[in-house]
Amino acid sequence: MSDGKKSRLLTEERRREVLEMINRQGRVVISDLSRHFKVSSVTVRADINALSKRDLLVRSHGGAIRQTDVAVDFPLDVKESQHHEEKVRIGQAAAALLQEGQTVLLDSGTTTLEVARAIRKRKLSRVTVVTNSLSAAWELSNVTDINLIMIGGVLRHISRSFAGPQAQKMIAELRVDHFFLGVDGIDPEVGPMTPDILEAELNTIMIRSAREVTVVTDSSKIGRSSLSLIGPINSVHRIITDSGITPRHAELLKVRGIQVVIVPGRPSN
């Protein structure tokens, strides 16, 4: 057998093992693969790129994630209809944390939109709401007791929200009491995630601007990965979710010092 053919066989064997690892673990890191296979990071990146082109995995920052675990970004109207009852109850539980005189930051998720609706119904006074979401701003625009600050920038039509350098600069200059973060996925051992890179960059700055960070998400997102990591799991103070969260996921969050708030289910008739 020629040296070229042997090399091709070794490459294919390594790539098959990469796929086996990612199917077991859900994600892989380039530096770990480089040590495991005793090859350069350049070689590992080439393997990941080749497998990505065959739609066998999805590249992420510093590694790759399993194809079936990837959260896809859908239009806001589609997301809003998914797990709607759970999102309403989560929004109510989040709004109940607010006190008069506090400042709250809302991102552009459909669950944070329910937080905005619940804040409006609480009729608090001297509350300041900062948001990059057109939908959340519209919900609160006619509430005269709320001081509303709209973050501008580049409009993302799919989420009806603003992102980009202008939005990042404005957020970096603010300090808030609460940041309610909606996610497309959260790995209890890694952190919250989103499919959009610009949104992830903005959310990262939002985390730095907040005294408390609360992830608001229905349980279907817990354990799911997405393309862009927003921040490490230890940047989250609490998560508000529904009773569908698995005991394992709840325990993984709690051992990291994260408060897990589970909203009650729909009352039975």
C-alpha cells in the first residue's frame, strides 16, 4: 500500500473517531482533539471543516457541536407560538422579582417578551426598562410610569431587534439591576447559547452590565446547544423554567450555584 493511501486511511479513521466522540459528548474542543490524536490544531480544524461540509457536525468557536443538537434561528412569530403557556408563566415569575425603582434589561427573545408583558401588568412605578427588542419596547411604549430606553443599532429582521457595534457601545455604558436573557439553548456545563454571532456578542456585554443575570427559558432549550456561546455557565445567577426540566439538568445547575426556579404547571380543571 502506498504512503498516500495509508495517510488517507488514517485521516478517515481519525474523522470517524471525532464523530463518535461528538455523538457521545455533544461537543468537542480543538485543543482536546489535538492532544488526543497527537496532531496539530491545524489538522484538527481541517478534519472539522471536512466533516462540516458533509453536514455531519456544526463548527463552533473553538470546536464543533453535534448536528442534531443545534438550535436553529426561526422568525419571532414562529418562536412565539412554541411552548407559549410555559413562556407566559415564566415571564410572570421573572417580573415578580422586580421592585420599584429598579432597572431591568431585556433581550430580544420571545420569553423575554412575556416578561415585558408581565411587567406592564404589574403596574410598577419608577422602573426603567432597557431593551434592544422592538416587540418588547412596543409592549411598554404606552406605560407612562415606565422609563423606557431603546437600544439602537443594526436591525435583525428575524428577531425584530437591534445588534451590532452601536448597540454594544450603548449597553457597555449602562448598569442595570436585572438582566433577563432568553436563549435558544443552554448547556448546564457550558453556558447559554444562540445561533446568531452578533446577538451573542451583544448578550455577552449585557451580562457584564448586570448585577443579576436570569435566564428565562422553557425546559426544551435546556441541554440543547447552539452555534455561539454567550457566556460561561457561572455568569448566570438563576434560571426560571417549567417543570419539564430533567432532575439531572436541575442538579447540574444547582451544583454550580445557580438558583433553579420552576414555575407551576397549568392548573387542572
